[in-house]
Amino acid sequence: MAFDHAYHPVIAQDLLLFGSSADGTVTALDAKTGDERWTFFTRAPVRFAPALRNGQAFVAGDEGFLYCLNL
């Protein structure tokens, strides 16, 4: 399956988050500076934007797992 052509970013708590179908990661950038704050590795491509609620990001990977990440 081809990689997605664009990331789907979301912003919360001064972070810009996006998943990657190319390397199976979720990355958080500082929304003001663009500096990388953290990266989380899943076991498969991430094709959808993280869902945000109460200081947490919920991320689904193609392998069928749902991850809950504290921002």
C-alpha cells in the first residue's frame, strides 16, 4: 500500500502532533518554535490524526492497536 501523501496535524497544549504512515511514528513539535519535543514509535503505519482529550492523544496504528499518549 502506498504511503499517505499528507500528514494530518492537530494542535494541543502548545504542541503540533502528527502521525506518519512512512515510519509508524507520532511526532510532537513545539507549536511556536517547530522544535521536536518527542516521537513515539508504533508497530505499523499511522494514517489518521491523533484524537485529543483531557491532555491525552489517542492514536491508532494499522496493526489494530489504540495508543494513549500523555501530552
